[in-house]
Amino acid sequence: MPLTPTTPHVPAPRDPARAGRLGWFVLALALLWPALAATEFRPWTLFDPASRAATGRFLAAFVPPATDPEFLRLVARGTWRTVAIATAGIALALAIAVPCCLLSTRSLSVSALSGRMAALPAAARQSLRWALIVLRSIPELVWALVFVRVVGLGPTAGVLAIALTYGGMLGKVYGDILESSDQAAARAVLANGGSRLQAFFYGLLPQGAAELASYTVYRWECAIRSSVVLGFVGAGGLGQMLDTSTRMFAGGEVATMLIVFVLLVALADRASAWLRSALA
């Protein structure tokens, strides 16, 4: 049987998706341009001679970092307080998030087994979800300003501020993770007379443990950064020390504390990786 010669494949002269990509780029630019204009975004001012000189003086003050033994002891004490604020805040946030998550997750509702949740449980679930929205919609800095006036200056205000805002965040994301998991096991536990906690521990938790742990550690890392910011409004920790050093133009002290922040975030990242591998 004679072979039919095949026509060699000729590549298209231009990308067939070029028009679509160009259209999306123009649309994104049209939507972004008003926002840039409203914020008076002018990045070219960074390269003005005056801006470059100010940046050079600011960065030069960071070298060398402060290594005075007395100052390092203060930094170590402030670091411990910062980690303690973040950890205590996350612990209280979990006390808020976990019950709200278990009560507001549809897959853990007995009344939803028939396909339609009863009116009272549905109203309670929606109320809890609205409560979580309120908690996470108010920034922790605002909560800290409120609590500083209620309980005074110190770490207590920072702990409470992190607890409320992060409680709303954790509760919302925990619920999303659980509801995106396979519901069959949890429904089977509930259908056979199991409790909500049993359905959670045996039906949903094994599937989402790694993701839940990873997100919790990530939020603990964010809480460390937040506790630093809260220190600027009197919540204690390294943030308060950083505020003082910045006002005194002590660049070496600021550089030392920034190095400590980087090490803390790196530690949280390694802890998250270890947890993910241990739970995989």
C-alpha cells in the first residue's frame, strides 16, 4: 500500500490567544488606572536626587546593627513578650473559632442530612457566620486602640485584639476547609447516631488536618507581625521598642530588631513545613 506523504506541520505565525490576553490586559489596566490615580501613585519620585539621598542616609544608619549586650537582653525580653502575645492571642482565637466553626459548618448539622436544614439551625448557623464576619472585618489595630483605653497600656490589649480578629479569620477559613472536604464519612457518622464532635474527629478532621494545621501556623506567623504593629499603640513587645528606636533615629537598633523579625518568620515557616510533613 503506497504511503501518502504528510504535510509538515507549520506553526501558527502568531499566538492564537494573543487577542484574548491583550483584551484582558487592557481591561485590567482600565480598572487599575483609576485606583492608581486616586492614590496619587508616583513611583518615579523614588528616583529623585532628594529621595535617593534620604534613602541612603536611612539605610546607612542601619549599619552596623546594634550588638550592645544590655540592648540584646532587652531585645530578647521583647521578643519573648512578642511571641507570648501572638501565641496567647492565637490560643484565644482558637477558643472562638473552633466552636463557631463546628456549629456553623453545614456538613456537621444533623438537620441537614435530609438535604434541607431546619429553620432554627439555619438561622443559628447564619448568625454565627455574621458574627465571624464582624470580628474579622474590624482590624486588630482598631481593637487594640479600643482595649488600650479599656484595660490600659500593655500586652493584654494586644492579646485581646489578636484574639477577636483572628478568631473571625480562623473560624471562617476552618469552615471553608471542612465544607470543601468529602462529606460522606461525616454524614455516615451523624446518620448512625454519632455526635457532631465524633463526625468532626472521625469524618472531617483526618482529611483536612494538614491544611488546618498549616493555616493555623501561618496565622500564628501573622499574629507575630501583628503584635509588632500593635506595639506602636502601646500593646508592648518588640513593636513598642521599635517605635522608640525609630523615634530616636537609632538605625542600628532598628536593624537588630528587623533581623529578629526575619528569624521569627523563618522559624514559623519551618514549623509549618514540619507540621505538614508530619500530618501528610
